[in-house]
Amino acid sequence: MNNEEIRLVKVILESGFASRRKCEKAILSGRVRVNNEIILEPAYKVKEKDTVSLDRKIIERQNKRYMALYKPLGVVSTTKYLPGRRIITEFFKGIKERLFYAGRLDSESRGIMIITNDGEFANIITHPSYEILKVYDVTINGKIDSEKLLEASKGITIKNINYSPFKFKILSKGRIQSKIRLTINEGKNREIRKIFEHLGYKVIDLERISVGCVSKYNEVSGTLEAGHIRDLTEKEIAFFFNQKDKKLKDIENIFSSENIENIDKDYKEEIKINEKANIKKHNKSKWAKSKNLKKKIKKANFK
């Protein structure tokens, strides 16, 4: 049996009822019941076996979905309706779960996006602390200056915004245009375009070919074509959750009793060294003053 517990507001939110704020209001106003009992606490923990209802209508609990979408050019990374614009939800037809994206791509860019209904999973992908690598193929106008790009790859500040170091590989270098493969672990707004614009180039084409271990090329399903969507494999899903476990383990190691003892030991040793240095310094200055005093006395006696 699955003993997973999630917050009540999340159950309502994932049902597609409304925004988080409206879901919280519905709970606080007594419209939501758990096992036919009114619950007024949005953070109330709901178990898998619990029955949740809104206005006495039972809410069907969503299955967790983890998917990869190849976003075509011209499609906006949003789930909100935009008059006259294509949005990513057009590729979710036939999927009953309420999905959202984990990391956007601007409308002029194309490539891999992770789609899910699991907020924890989305946070692992988007939060910089988990260092999920994203790989892009970038085509620019003109011949790339390797030295300039190398310098920028060490980390660069543009208009008071700091961009982290990145790795790159020049795939082609021509007089008219060049193609570079970039690997970054953050996703600031239009980051790649701004970096190349700062270096004096215009981005002609920008394609994200992978997020973490999820690539547009897959051994099982083949190449993911523009506008197509597929479920992630169990191995791909595990990759991202392992990143979270790794981070938690690192944090636990920092605060382990053994490490704290070592830190304490080092600190005490440092105090001892400093105390010895202070004693020596003090003695030296004391004797120096005494000698000077003796010299002054001798000089006075000769006179």
C-alpha cells in the first residue's frame, strides 16, 4: 500500500479546479471534505486511501505523469490561453492529468521540455542547486571568436546579472555562421541569447537537445519529433530523484557528528596555535623593551 501523504491544497490544485489561492479559499470556506469530514486546513496531510470531495463531489486523485515534449518554434511556454498564439497545452490533448512545464523555452527556441504534474519533480529540474545540466545547439551569425567565448565561459556579468560558467564545443566555424554546443546548469531568462548578443553575435537558431539524461534521441522510442510528447522511462525519472537524494546526503554529511567533531578539533587546534603565537609575540616585545631600558641606563651612567 502507498502511504504517501500530500497536502490537501495540492490535491485540489492538481484536480484542475483553480489556482492555488482559490483552492485555499475553497478549503477555508468549508467546501472541502476528507472522508466526509470538513477540513479547514490547506496544509492538512491527505493519505492515498483518503476520499477527498469538493462541494460534495469526489475528486479523482491524479496519477503522477512525467513526460518529454519537443516544443516547436513559435509555441509559447505557458498553460494560459493567449489569443492568436500557440501554447504548449495543445500537445496535451487526450491526457486527463493537469500538466505543467518544468523549465520554459522562449517562443523563438525549440527543443526538449519536461512536462509533469509533480511539483517536487519540477523543482528538482528547475532549481539551480540540483545542477541539472541542459544542452543546447546554438547557431549564430558570423565566425565565432573562440577566445571571447572561452573567456565568457568562465562566468560573465551582463547588465548587473551574473551568469554561471558553462562548457562549450564548437561544432562548426564558418565565415557566414557558426554552430556551438553549450552545456549550462541554470536557466535565466533568455540567458544564451544575451550572452551571444553581449559578444557581438545574433542567435539564428537555438535548440535544447537534452535536460539531464532526457534527450531528444532515445534508444527505445527513437528521435522525438517537433510537437511530439512521450512518457519518461523509469530510469529517466529515477535519475532526477537520485539528484535530490544526493543533495540531501551531502547536506547530512556536512552536519554529521563525525564532521562536527573534526571541525571542533580543527578549531581548538587553531586556538592553541594562535595562543602560542601571541605568547611568543608578547615575550619578544617585553624583552625588547627591557634591553632598551638597560642601554638607556648604561648611557646615563657614562655621562
